[in-house]
Amino acid sequence: MTENIKNIIFDFGGVIHDIRYENVGEAFVHHGITNLGTFYSKDFQTAEMDLFEKGLLSPTQYRDYIRRATGHNLSDTDIDDIINAILIDVPTERVELLLRLRKRYRVFLFSNTNQINYDCFTAKLQKKFGFDIFKRCFDAAYFSQLMHCRKPSPEGFRRIVDEQHLIPAETLFIDDIAKNLDGARAVGIHGLHLASGTILDLFDHDGRLTAQIDG
């Protein structure tokens, strides 16, 4: 099965970029906001965050929503710092792996993100690596707030397949959230749930896929 794979679509947060959802809640607490419950986690987010990740709320609108929802007059900078607290880092060895993979596969990115996070991680990663990893490591990178759709909807996967002229049966999607694989499978793309470990565990030293994928 793995020898038939010619294209790989990666999720970003939790697969390439290390993230920690709990940091967001802890950042709210740091600002004296303790009554949010499960405001934001790996398994749940508000309808407003969904809209924000689809680019249907602007950063200004989302910040105003946060102020209304919390009852706290947080500054724009405070809110950005809270939202960006989820972001940890992209380890250098993962970028090196992606560059090796491009010699063997067509490599793509499909990320559920938002404009506040996007502005933060693109600037930090440019500074860390000295180049745009989204242009150098991927044939194309797709971000939900720019596409106006988010996983697990099949819509985004169909768009990637159509725009990049991919054969779904020759394509693999890798995500750390199992339900996001549903949208890929709906259009005939293979799925791989990264439930533990890192993407380094999925390939050999030469960048050849060795992990088990679904049929």
C-alpha cells in the first residue's frame, strides 16, 4: 500500500508544529479569567472560533467577541498573546524531514488555523529558519482561514485534489485528530492518525514512508 503513495498532505498543529491546547486556558487564568470551562481544547471549540478559523470573523471581530464572552476589557495584545499561547515550536529535524520528503513525494499542508496564530507562527518560523518553510517544504500550503473552510469537511480536500491534480488513491493525509481524517477519506484519500510519536517515526532515513496506512 505505501509504495502507491505519491502525495502526502500534512496537518500542521500537533503534527509539524508542537502545540499545547492547555496553554490557552492557562493564559486566560493568568489574566484573571477563570470561568471559561472548556472554552478551547483539542476536542471542543466555540462556534465563534470555527468562524474565525474559516476567515468569516476578522481578528478585530474575534477580539471583540473575546471581550464580550469574558466580560474583561482585554487589550488586543493580551488577546493575541492568549490565542498564541497554544504555539510551541517546529523542531528543526521535522523541517529537515519535509525537505527530504520532497525528493520522493509531492508534499502539501492543510491546517485549521486562524489569522492571529498564522501571523504569529509565520513570523517566528521565518526568523528561526531564515526562509519561508511553507514555500520551501511544501508544494502548496492551505490554511483554513484563507480557504474559508476547515477540516473535517471534505470541501477543503476536494479543493486540494482539484487544484493540485492529485489522484486520491495515491494521496495520504496525516493528522493528529482522528475525526479530521473523515473528510480526506470521503474523497478517497488515505488517512493516517498520528496518535503518538512524531512524523519522524513514520519514515525511514531516506524519507520513505514505512508506517501502516488505511486501505
